[in-house]
Amino acid sequence: QITTLAQYHDAHRATTMDRFFRRNVAAAATASEDAPAPPPPPPPPKVHYGVPALACCLAADPVQGTIAIGTESGHIKLFGRRGSELLLPAISPAPVRHLAFITNRGLLLAVHERAVLRLWSLRGARPTLAATPVLPAVDSLEVSVATLVPRSSIVLLGTSDGRVFACDGAGGRTSGPHAGLRGEAGAQGGGLCALESHPSTPSRLLIGERCGSLRVLDLARGTPPHVACVFGAPPADEGAAPPGLAC
């Protein structure tokens, strides 16, 4: 009974982060809702064997046993079970910067250069382009990190100026930037480099910046999120106190 109760509380904490971002996605009237319909299905993929040239990023789906590799040319190579291979067409010629499998949904989110998003459906005999989500107000920015929320279809996207957006893979919609989640250093800190849920308390989100600043936010304590822990600091003025740890 104790084990069952612990599993229940762990699942409850994990869904807290999903509810936090899903509520914002549902309420946001983003540009993705007004975006044109996805283009018609691409032609059959070309035959290709082995790891593609100019490979630059990788993602794995342990449930389906699939690996995706993004390339500088915009192509995506899929490796499945029993030696199956498939090369997706480069619908966006921009390099692929991040890949995220949406577990148990048969979806793959590809983040290209200049914050171009492509959502692929891997169900059926041949992968198809399911949606083209659009991030609002990121014309001149880059997505620096993409992380799937555990037990959810929400993918968190951190940008080069420290902002956090969310993309719901199930509906192809986006929201953000989310108030209270922006990196303290902003663009001066080099942008975000980590967005991870706490392993023992999934309702807490770790936000890491390239300048070395780390924050742990508790999303279960309302909006704006409660800052549970801070390590380091954004670039300080001369004579300021050195960065430290506060919890």
C-alpha cells in the first residue's frame, strides 16, 4: 500500500507541470491558429542507408525503439527496429537544431533554425507532416533548448533571449512567452540551455542559462511560479556580491 501511495503522489506531481502549461496553451490565441493549413503530403522519401552527412542533433524514443537524427540540410533520418531506416524530406531547408519525440503519441517535433517548427506524425505506413506550429514574436531569435514535459504532449522551448514557450504536440498549438519563467540574464546571459523537471518532484522546473545561472521553480504554487531555489546569478556589476546558492 505504501508503494502504491507513493506512485500515486509521483504521478500527481508529474501531471501538475502538464496542467500548468496546457492551461496556458488552451488560453493563448497564438499565430499558429491562424497559420495556413499544412502543405500536401510530400513525395515518397528517397532511399538512404546509414547516418546522413552533416548530422547535427539526435533524439531517441525508448518506448518505440526509434532514433531520429537531424541534419544541417534540414533532412531527418529515422532508425527503427529490426534495421529499418527512413529519410524524411527537407520541407524546411533550414538546419535542424532540436528534435523531441512525443512519447506514446507517434509524433516528432523538429525545431529548425530561426525557430521554424515542424510536427511529424509517425503513424501509418509513411510519416506525414501533421502541423506547422508558429511561435509568436520570435522572428529574430533562436530556440536554444527543447524538452518534453514528462507524461505529457507539451514540449518546452527556451530561446536565445531567455524566454520560455510551450508547444502542445497533440494539437499543434503554441503559447508563451510564459510570465515568471524568463531567464534573469535575458539575451546578455546567452539564452537558456536547460529546461528539466525535477527527478523527485516533477512539478518543479529547472531553468538553466548559459551564463551559469540556475533556478528551480515550483509550478504547483500558482502563477507566477514560486522560485524554490537559485544558484548563481546573471552577469553582475563590478563590485557586486559573487553568485551563490539560495534555497
